[in-house]
Amino acid sequence: MANLTFYTNPMSRGRIIRWMLEETGADYDTVILDYASTMKEEPYLSINPMGKVPAIVHNGHVVTECAAICAYLADAFPEAGLAPPTTERADYYRWLFYAAGPVEQAVTNKSMNFAPNEQQQRMAGYGNYDLAVDTLEKAVSANPYIAGDSFTAADVYVGSQVGWGTQFGSLPKRDAFASYLGRIMSRDAYQRANDKDNALMPAPEPVSAD
């Protein structure tokens, strides 16, 4: 058995971490959990009391939350070159956690039909949805990759957010987003991860002839 175990469901944010794991080249075991049963039961609740995926256990240490897992794996497997040198991580940390914080909150609130009023925008970390999205667009347009000229773990997370958002309509389709996705989703690790998760998807229900 590998010393790294990945807990996921192919219809979850676990796809982000599958991609990240494939980028590292590390050996890992995969445990597929079911939303209605094993994800909400022991032994998984001892790993993540939230009863949500993904999570990893590496050398006995539990890490949850996608942005945290991406950052952790980049440091745990430095030979993969997925994090900039420590003196050059300003943009790397900035945009990784911008996507995990303001963008995630803005998109979630919009999907729930909540738009903060002017007073509430002062409290909300993202201000308002349009501001959060416009800022994200500028970020992916500034350089070939989110933290500069090289692909990093931040692109795995930010790119996944942009990819899902534009696919399912929670983010607008903009040329800058499409160009960014074209650069990062052609990577071999992304293709491998996508193939592995797609193979785990449940078979479609048969269509009745009636």
C-alpha cells in the first residue's frame, strides 16, 4: 500500500485533487465513498467529521479542503516543481486562496440567489459577484499561468474553479477564461486524472423503450 490515501467521489471536488495527485507523480491509493452512506459514516468521519470529500491521509496526517491539499502536496513532493521558490510565492498564495475564498463565496451565494446589498458588500470578502469575477479575469490574463510563467499547484485549483464555473454557468464564458483553460487543461496529468475519474462514474440508467 502507498503511504498516501485519497478519499473521493468522481462527482465531487475530488476531481481537483485527482488532477493534483497526477501532477505530483506520487503513488497513492484511492478510496471511493458514497454520498448517502460511507461518506457519512465511520471510519471516514474520523478522517473528516464534515462528511465531505476530498481528503487525503499522507504519512498518517489528514489534510482536507482542496486549496490546502493542493498546497500541501506541492510541498510534500517538491521534485514535481509545482510550487515556486519560497521567495517567489506572493502571487501563488494570493490567487490560490483568492479562488478558495472570495470566488468560491461569490459563486455559491449567486447560485443561491443571494446578492449582498451595499452595506453587506462591506462585510463580504468578495464585495459583489461582478467584482470577484472581473478580478479573476484580470488574474488569469496577466501571465501565462496564475502565478507567472510556470504552471503550479495554484493553476490546478484556480483552473478547476474556472473550468467548472464556465461549464456549468456559475461563471460567465469569457475569452480570457477560455484561453487560460486551453493552456492548462491540455496537460497530460489533467487528461489522466479526467480519464480515471470518468471511468469511475456510475453507468447511465437504461432508457425505457416504452
